[in-house]
Amino acid sequence: MANKPGHRRYGSIRKRESGRYQVRFRGPDGMMRSASETFERKSDAERYLALVESQMVRREWIDPERAKIRLKDYAERWIVQRPGLRPRTVALYTWLLQKHVTPYLGAVSLGSLDTPLIREWRSTLLNRGVSQTVTAKAYRFLRAVLTTATREDELIRMNPCRIPGAGHEAPSERPVLTVPQVFALMEEMPERYQALILLTTFACLRWGEVSALQRQDLDLEKVTVRVRQAFTEQRGKGLVFGPPKSRAGVRIISIPAVVAPAIQNHLSAYVLDVPDALIFTGPKGGAILRGNFNKLTAWRDAVVKIGAPGLHFHDLRHTGNTLAAQTGASLRDLMTRMGHDSPRAALIYQHATSQADRAIAKAVSTAIEEMRKPKQDHGPSDDDEGGDDPDDGPAGALARAR
């Protein structure tokens, strides 16, 4: 049926005493609402109503009143209610919010956020000396919060975090030790920590994983280590057992056989003969805190002596990952060994890749043994002039990477 002259099919437009036009319309809940602004021309008001009607038909209309919540309040609630966040992640998000988001955007309502404002905020952080890495973390956190506001809570129509590359970190390249450097580092450390260096490196373990290992997690007959839990440091609680960093973090890893004797010696000297005894402890028998380990004079002196000043403990895992990759293993096998999530591996990854994982450990072990053999000087030969044979297998590949 055609509209009556002077009557609109949807909504109403009224000219106010100021000469501007006010728009009213009925929301999906049946309640009448007014536009958040008035319009100078009637044609502008009509276009606004047409847009609202179109959004109503497509069920895309969002009540602006709901988007008046402050970013600070919404983000705080998001951190508390977000499922599956690890304690360290909660601590990181809380710090980012308090330190780098709230002082600049905390009082802004969700509905008032737009891409230019986000771009200005990011630029302000960088100009005030916040590192590119921390800025990227803050941006990714904010983007995640606003993604929930857009897709799940439907408080805003579009996520304003739309700056290409803003969430990308460009950290400096971390050092990769050679195999001789790994063993030199081990020998420079106190005996209590020597097996820690070897197992972390050649089993590609994270700090939280290796520090939480118990005697029952090692099987030196099969030469494997089982990762089923990890330590996290929580404020007010200290070290707390929890799940590994990712779903794929729960795994069984084959250890290069060449380092098994050192691990066995460590068990005999420093680990109680009970299943739940921690494998690596401090001098007083307690769990090792990462901060305390990094402050050890022995560690700081050792990394300097081997020619790797500034080496982080996590670089040992990075070294192990690199060595494993140089064996020619597939990406999927490497992701399983390293404990990275894979969309195809799911819950059967251990069974599907156990044979390939053993091959990785065997190849790394062979390479280590070759590099540690004392060299005999028989004089120059044709092979010496040509350097490493390009087809000499994993040992040659690892040697060329030194």
C-alpha cells in the first residue's frame, strides 16, 4: 500500500525550533529511539532513516546506547570473562591495559572509537618511547577486545583496529648456538645445571616445561621425555603447576641418545628416587625461578666465555628448534616436537609423528657425535680443499650452520 501524503513508512522527522531536523524510529524491541544527532537538512535526515531501516531489515542495526560503555570498563570485564587465558596472559593483558591503553583511550566509549583515533594512539605510544614490540602487543590486545565487542556482543558494527601491520612484531634476531657452543656452555655451568642445558636445547623445551619436569616424566630406556605440565609464576602465589602453553604442548619427545648419559648422571646425583621429584632444582632443593637463574653469575659468565653475551635461556630452545629443522623434517613433525598448535594434528599428533620424531632425535644425536669427535690432522687432502660434502647428511648440514 502506498504511503499517505505527508506520512513516512518508517520513522518520523521533526523540525525543531533551532531549524535542525530530529529523527525518531522504533527499534527491534519496539521502543522508540532518537538519533544521536540532529541534521541541518531534511534530506540528510531522510537518508539517515533509510540507512537505519536497511540495517533493521538485514538485522545489522546496533543500538548506539549499548556502545556508550567505556573502553576501560569493557576491557577489564573482557579479561575476567575471557575463557582459557593462562595466568601469565592475564597478567600481561592487565599490564597492557593499565599501562598503555587506559591512560589514552580508557575513558572513550566503544561507539566513539574509530580507526584514526586508534592510529593516533599507536603513534603516541611509539613517539613516547614504547618499543615496537610492546606497542604491537598492546594493539593486538585491543584488537582482540574490540573483536569480541563486534562479533560476539554486537556493541559496535566494525572493529576500528584496521591498521595494516600494526600488530606485527619485529624483534631482533635471536642467536643460535653451534653444537660445540652448547657443550662449552654446559661445561662452564655448575654440574647441577649441566643436564638442564642439554635437555632444554636438544629436546626443544620451554623454561616452564623443563623446570616442571619430574622423575616420572623421563624414560631413559626409550630415551624420551614427557611434557604434561608447566610452571607459571603468579603474583602472590609463586610457582604454580598448570598445563603447557598450548594444546600441542602436551607431548612426548625423543631425546638424542648421546645426551642420555649426562641426564642419567644428573638423576643419580641430584634427584630423589620418587616419581614426583623435580628433576631440576636449586641448591636448596626447591624449584628454580627463571629470574633467579638468569641472575646467576655462573650463567652470565658462561655465555660471555662461549662468545654469546646477552644469550637468553629461551635461546637454547631456539637453538634446538633450528637443529631439528636442519635435519630435513617436515613442518608438521617439527611443530609437534616443538609443541606448537597445528590445525591438522589435533589429538592424534603424537601417534602420527612418533616415528618421524625419533628420526629427528637420531639425526641430531648423530650430528652431535660427529662434531664432538677429536679431529686428527693427517695433512691436507682433496676433501679438505672442498670443505664439507654437500651430501654428507645432517652432521654436515649442522656443521655448515656453525
